[in-house]
Amino acid sequence: MQSSTSNYLFHLSTKILVGTVWLSATLFGLYILFFYFASLIMEETLRWNTVLPGLYDDRTPAATAGMGLHFAAGGIILVLGCIQLLSSVRERYPAWHRWLGRVYVTAAILTAIGGLVFIFRKGTIGGTVMNVAFAGYGLLMLVAALQTIRYARAEKFTQHRAWAIRLFALAIGSWLYRMDYGFWFLFTDDLGHTGDFRGPFDYFMDFWFYLPNLLVAEIFIARRGALKSPVARGIATLLIVLATLFLLLATYYFTAKLWWPSVADLMTGQPVGG
Ligand code: HEM
């Protein structure tokens, strides 16, 4: 009885967490498409700099092109990511899974290439540490995308699943990065952060947004079905509930303070900085 209750609560909390991740990551993906990519198409690229100073610079057209590609493809990844992991979609609509998978992997490769072009042509706002960290992130995403498709084509589905989980863990890193900042700003008054992303918190975040995800992915790949005892499931449920609350709060912060106002200003033609 106790075991079936803990089982039920564990599965319920997992579903709510997955729904929250999906909602929040999709909001972030839509924001990228409707703000960054739309600004590029509407020739309002200067607006990028209201979010990150120096992101657009008319002296570095290759870096701007790289970022344009990065935004279009990055937005797609976030919107598609959770669909690809749903077992019900995979099992019921395998042809959809295959086609969306091709789009997903191609978008991941283009996102990584776009980001790497930007780093090599212009460099990040945070200097060497951020360049190294983000280049590492891009290279890992390239490897994970290529391995995911390679094993799918070879019909080696255990390896395919493992690489797809790694790719997903990396892809949601970009979104978790914003969530972590949102949460931090909300409670610490920007402690350890500087405008040029060279504060101690910024350096920590340069790596924290993707390396721990990979670790969690490895645990998930290796120890599937490990939560057998009710106590372990109870602890996991508590952690999942806390993670969900954290994500809801951070999503609210970003949507209200940045994502929605940026899109609204662009769509209503508010002057930049006005
Ligand atoms: C799903 C994947 C990704 C998404 C959705 C994404 C999204 C974004 C967004 C929205 C920005 C603009 C800045 C901001 O709003 O904070 C940005 C900047 C950037 N991204 Fe990504 N990104 C992704 C993956 C990557 C990868 C794999 C790399 C590594 C090559 C990367 C490198 C960069 C760089 C270098 C910048 C510019 C930072 C600066 O101005 O100094 N991103 N990305």
C-alpha cells in the first residue's frame, strides 16, 4: 500500500516536472524565435544588444550570421526536444519520431556551428573563460547530435537512446542557464554577476549549466529503474517537487521581466532603449 502510494506520487511528480520543463523550454524557444530571429528578419538586429551588449555588431557580419542561424535552430530544438523523448509518440507514431528526429539533430548541429562561428569570429562577452566553456558546450553538442543519428541509422537503439538523452541534457542546458540566472537574480540581487559576465558567479555558471546535466544523464542511462525502495522514491519525489517549484519561479521571472517585454517592444515598434 505504502509502496503503491510512493510509486503513484513519484510518477505524478515526474509528469508535472516534465510538463513544467516542456512549458518553460517551449516559452524560451518561442521567445528566441519571436524576438531574436524576428528582429533579424525585420532588420531590427540592434535590439539583440538590449539583452546582451555587443551581441550585434555591424563590423562582424559572419558572427551575426552565425548567431542568426543559432537562434533559428536553437528555438526549434527547445520546442521539439520534449516531443522526441515521449515514449507514447515514439511508439504510436514512429514515422513522426524519425522525421522530427532528423529536424532535431540537424537543428542541434546548426545551433552548435552557429555558436562556434560566433565564438571564433567575435568571442563571447565573458572573455576567455566563457569562450572555452561555450566552445566545449558546442563541441559536446556536435558529438552528441552526430552519435544520436549514427546509432539510429545503424539501428543500435540502446546506444541511440543513450546519446539522445545526452543530447537532450545538453540542449536544455541553454535554457537551464537562464533559469539559474533568473533564480539567482531574484534572491541575491545579482551577487557575483557583472555586466560583462566576468564575476565569480558568471564563471561558475559558464560550466555549471551543462556539465552537471551530463552527469545526471549518465546516471539516468546507467541506472534505469533504480528507485526501487519507497524511501528512495520519497526522497526523489521531494527533489522533483523542489525542482518544479524552482523552474516555475524562474520561468515566471524571465517571462515577466525579459521575454514578454522584449517581444512586445519589437511587435509594437517601441524604439530601442525607449
Ligand atoms: C538549444 C540550444 C541553444 C539555445 C536555445 C541557445 C540560445 C541562445 C540565446 C537566446 C542567446 C542570446 C543571449 C541570451 O539571450 O542570453 C545565445 C547566445 C550565445 N550562445 Fe547559445 N543557445 C544554444 C546552444 C548553444 C551552444 C551549443 C553554443 C556553443 C557553441 C552556444 C553559444 C552561444 C554564444 C557564444 C552566445 C553569445 C554569447 C555572447 O554574446 O557573448 N549556444 N544562445
